Amino acid sequence: MSTPDVQAITSTVLWGAFVLAAVFGALAQRTHFCTMGAIADVVNMGDRTRLRMWVLAIAVAVLGFNTLVALGLVEARHSLHGGPRLAWLSALVGGALFGFGMVLASGCGSRNLVRLGAGNLKSLVVLLVLGISGLVTLRGLTAVLRVATVDMVALDLPRGQDLPSLAAPWLGLGVPAAAALLGAAVALLLLAWVLRRPEGRQAEVWLGGAGIGAVIVALWWLSGHVGHLAEHPQTLEEAFLGTASRRMEAISMVAPVAHALDWLMAYSDTSKVLTMGIATVVGVLAGSAAVALATRRFRWEGFAGAEDLANHLAGAVLMGVGGVTALGCTVGQGLSGISTLSLGSALALAGITGGALAGLRYLTWRLDRMA
């Protein structure tokens, strides 16, 4: 048996992540894919077009990931989302903080990266503050508070928290077969809801939803199969090359932005290495910028005033703290995590949605008060 070329595989994972993230950024710029925007459209206008795009992305990601599990190419337990420890309070609280923050900051981390690619300087400020607050919550003052409070409240499950692992014994099936069954069932239910109304059948909805969902699946395959070594030639342990968590990853936009800042600021430190998360951050920005320039959407944009700046700063801090606490954002948990059918991801997504609704009500209250 030949020894795997670790450097070559790592390079493949990093370049593959960059290209796939660029596709994500291009699609998000082209179709206006945005979770916060989807929720705001429903609340403010009763328009569910972007919500159906988001749900379609989830359906494709769920079907694709669980097909990979059924084929034996990846396992949910190898991700941050599939472990047996269900930190339910962290997911709910972190998700709520993130959801409220993304409303104040005019979008989540991925949306701000996409907007930065189109020349929005407000997004640059948001991403810098999000990255700093994310770093502090990963290993600084807020990290100590996080570990001493919400992270202490958890349930230890007998097996992984992904639905196929939990349901397999009750169904009398192996985990791969349960993943195939449950993944298809959930995806079909979501797809039926998307197609229920004419707006769910629009070409742009399918371009954004199906395209971004497919990117999530491809990233899981890249990190969980291509970058997976059953036995690393140096450590003789199982390894996932190119990832910061040393597990398989798809895409997220809080910890990777923090890691990107850390990598840039300590570039000469040889212990700081380029990771898949950093590559996806750069890729989303590059893909968005390419489409913005090609379609002449690129426009410089700044803050309207002091209150606008204050809202975005507060939102960025809440997103950095909340995204790390919840182990992901609208993309990290709302697409990547939920594709594994993880209970923790479902709770984080519920927290994000609740926080976003509260944030929208707060902004409405502020506008009414000013009027």
C-alpha cells in the first residue's frame, strides 16, 4: 500500500474549497441569496420567494449529504454537528444572539462577505468586528464565560445526534440505510413546500437554492472523503486534512473569518497554517466580486450616520459571540449543519430564526419611536 501524499491532498482540499466557495459567492451575488433577507421579506412584505430559495438549498444539502452517508463516503460523526454531546443551551442562546445580530448588521457573515465583494465598506467593518469577537469567543474572555455557563448544559446521547444515527435502531436499519431513507423523506417534504407556490418554481430560486445546496454537498465530499485519511502516515491516526477543527467541514462564516484574521495578523508564525475555512472566506469574496464587476453591480457604499454604524458594530459583536457559541451561523448551522440532520443544528437554526424575528421587531420599534 502506497503512502498518501499529505501535502498534495491538502492542496487539493484547499484549492477545491476556494473554487466551490467562489461558486457560492457568485450564486449568492447573482440571486440575492440571504437568510436574513428571506426572513425579513416574509415579515415585512409577506414575500416567501427567498425563503423558498433557502429551503430548497437545505433540501438539496440534506439529500446530498445523506446520499454520501448511504454510499459510505462520509459519516456524520466525523463532523462538529454529529457528536453524541448535545449542547442544546449553547445552540439556542448562541443562535438567538447571532440571529438578532445579523438583523442589526444587515445580514449574516456570508451576506456581508458577498456585499463586500460588491463594494460595501460597511460589510468590511462588520467582518473585522465579527472576526475579532469570534476570536475572543474561541479563546479569549468571552470563551471563558461561554465554557463556564451555557457550554456546561448538555445532554449526552447514546450515539451521534444526527437523526439517522438516533433512528437507525428503532427502524431496524444500519445508519447508511437510515440516512438514505430519512434524507430522502426530509428532502421531499421540503421540496414539496418549495414547489407549492409559483414563486418556488422560478429559475432564479432554483439557481440559487439548488446551486448553493450542491456546493454544500460538494464541500462535505471534499473534506470528508477526498481529505480523509484512515491513517495519517506521521501520526498513524485518522485525519481530515486542511480543516481547522481536524474534522470534516463544509462551509461556515464566523470561526473561519476569525481564523482568517488570525492567520493574516500572525502570518510569519509557522504554526498558523492556511485552512479550508480561510480558503472558503477568500473564495466567497472572490466569487461575489467577479459577478458584481461583470454585471456592473459594484458600488462603493458607506454608513449613513452614527446610529447606522452603532447598529452594525453591535450586530457584528453579537454575530461573533453567537456564531462561535452555537458552533455556526446561518450557513454553518442553517445549511451545513442541518444537512446532517443534527439535533443541535436544528436547535441553532430555531434560535437564529427567533433572534432574527426579535431583531426585526426591535428595528420596527426603533423606527416607530423615532417617528
